[in-house]
Amino acid sequence: MAFPAGFGWGAATAAYQVEGGWNADGKGPSVWDTFTHQGGERVFKNQTGDVACGSYTLWEEDLKCIKQLGLTHYRFSLSWSRLLPDGTTGFINQKGIDYYNKIIDDLLANGVIPIVTLYYFDLPQALEDQGGWLSEAIIESFNKYAQFCFSTFGDRVKQWITINDPNVLALLAYDVGVFPPGVPHFGTGGYQAAHNLIKAHARSWHSYDSLFRKEQKGMVSIAFFSGWVEPADPNSVADQEAAKRAIAFQLDFFAKPIFIDGDYPEVVKSQVASMSKKQGYPSSRLPEFTEEEKRMIKGTADFFAVQYYTTRLVKYQENKKGELSFLQDVEIELFPDPSWKNIDWVYVVPWGIRKLLKYIVDTYNNPVIYITENGFPQSDPTTLDDAQRWEYFRQTFQELFKAIEVDKVNLKVYCAWALLDSFEWNQGYSSRFGLFHVDFEDPDRPRVPYTSAKEYAKIICNNGLKENL
Ligand code: BGC
């Protein structure tokens, strides 16, 4: 199973999950600093990312891991408040620039292509204090930050992701409120945040397009989290429709405006409108884009970036009580097949990734696709021999090979999540997604490869699997 020549093999991390140095050298607080410092058991054992993997001072250790794997691509994110402590270009933190310059330069010197995410959940607290993603003012703040990053790093960075998992962020931070700022706005906040996230992405893509592209010749996209869903009863029309709604609310909600026509999917618009009506709202809880905004949003991504972890079965679940929440708006129930193995929320369903890729090909006109994340957790504590977890990766690569060979998917890059065990948001350090084990008790935070890292290095070295289809 030889992958196409030049296929990109990467691994990913995110600033807050690995860096630590939460207030080092002039960094401003992000919402995750505030949230974790407030305690309240919203994060496992009230753990924080204050130190995390220590990558702010231990970057060179990370580089060793990257070289050991033989990665062609490394995806990491910039901490907005490390660069711009209050979120604005009113004050620029040179130490932050120096840190990321070193990462970028070291990667390039070692032949590794950086894929840089501008924003990965860690909004500067100063901007959250002004309403965060619920406020339209964030669109211009994000655009200015993006322009600052393009102009500072774009001579060397050619592959940009503006926003990571906007769908996860909108839902968890502003609808159910389990992510900072931690305040639920069931059925309303998620849509409002999503609306602003889409516009902020589009605005920054236009900035790149008009101000930087000619000289820098890079690409800009946005990374969507998407699981796959299968109708629980494949013969039930209600379940088939439920599966379509699940994908529409999760993926197409963001991808259709950006890749197709500047507007939300019809099924999302009609579903939220009818729920809102039943609940006595004078208009839909889903905001509308103006015609001018639709024109601004349409066509604002240079490749399709998607992050797949797992799959669920889905069936129709009527929102009988008229409950107010994003999830109730979809009118579905999601659940795993009892035969699927899992750790936490990740069920091992490698074929789901192939189906998802095929869906993207068919729905979005066969775009160039990057898998910007894919991985499987281990519960803490764990051993270095994760042979069982490697099965998840190995089977995933088989499915990717079929996707490329049989389905003709234009897949160019695969990034494993994650390079290192790291701060896993609400689960703190209890869930380990790394290819390298990190000892969070040891002040030196040693990185040690799991079996999966060694096996992944072989795949990269062979540009595929040494087996036949
Ligand atoms: C998030 C990562 C997270 C991973 C595993 C992804 O959707 O972007 O930050 O670590 O899921 O939960």
C-alpha cells in the first residue's frame, strides 16, 4: 500500500495543550488560563495548562520527536495572547515572535513543512471580556491578528489554518458552556458564535488573498472536526434523514457557506426556524447572512481540512418537549454500535474516515483534502507498548489508502493527533493522545516514544504500509 509520491505525513499539537509558560515573557492570559485558574472541577482534578509539556522552553525536545518520526509536516498553533497579550496589535510581544520564529526556522532547516493554526480555542482573555465570539467586534480583531501573523511569519509559513474546530468551539464554549468562558447559552450562543467565526475566517482569507498571496504564495483554510454517522436502521427513512441532519449540523454548517455558496444548509435553516417558531421566538435563532456577506464568505478556503476521530450510529429523536439546545435542534440520538471498542468517546471505526472523505469529495467538488487531526486516546496511566492503539492507526492507513486508490480522494496530507500527550481540555492529563509519552510528574517532562511512534516512523519511511490491499 504505497501512498502517492510526496504524500505528507504529519503530527499536530495546539499551543495551550503543550506550551505551558502561561505568563512567561509577557504573555497575556487566554480564556483557558482564566478558566483553569478558577477551578470548580470543570477540568479533571482542576488541572491546568500552566506548564503542560513545557514546550515553551522545551521546543528542542519536541523537534527531536519530530525528527525521530521523520515527519514531513508539523502542525502547531500560535498562542494569540503570547503574540498580542491583549489581543490587539496595540502591544506586540517580541518574545512571542521570537519563540515561533525559532520553531518555524528549525522546522524548515530540518525539511519539515509547518502547518500553522492561528487560533486553537485560546482566545485572549481581554477579547473575551469584550464579548468574545458572541460579539461582532471579534471579526475585525481576528482579522487584524491574522494579518499580523501573515506579515510576521508568512515569508516562511505557506500553509495556514485560521480557526481550529469552529464547530466544537461554538458548541462547547458558547452553547453548552463546558469550555471557557463557561456560561451556557443553550440554543442561541452557539449559532451566534458560529456566525462570527465564519465571518472572521472569511475576512482573514480575503486579507491573505488581497494583501499577501501574490508575494507569499501560500494557502489558507479552516479545520473542521467531523465524525461520521450511519443510520441506525439503514432501511428507515427517518434514520437516513437523521444521518443527513447530523452531518449538516456538524460539518456542512461551516463547510457549505465557505466552500459552496456563502449560506447555511437548507435543512439547518428550516430545522432551527421551525424549532424557534414552536418555542415562541419571533424569528429563527439562527442568524442570517446578508447577500453581501454571502458573497464575502463563498469560496474562502484553498483546501479542505478535516479532523476525524470516530463514528456513531444515529436515529431520529423528536424534540417533543421543545427543549432549547443546539443538539435538540438536530432531532437526533447518537450512539455507538455495541460491538465497537472504545476508550472514552473514541470508538474504533476506521472505515468511518473513508466514508467521510467520500462524502467530502461528492459534496465539495473533489477538493484537495488535508486530514489535520486523527488519533486515539489512552487512559492514564498507560504503558509504552500501545500495540492495541497502533491497530487503530494501521487500520486507518488502510482506509486512507483505499480512499486514495479506489475512491480517488485527493488526499495530500495526514496529521496524527498528537505529537505529545498533552492537556486534553476538560479531561486534563487523564487522556493521552500522544505518539510520545510525557511524564507530567517530572519537571523535565521527558518525551518517550510509544510503540505507535515507532510504527508510524516506519510508515513514513516507507511512504505507506508494507502490505497489500
Ligand atoms: C481537538 C483536540 C483534542 C482532540 C482529542 C480535537 O477535536 O481539536 O484539541 O485534543 O480533539 O479530543
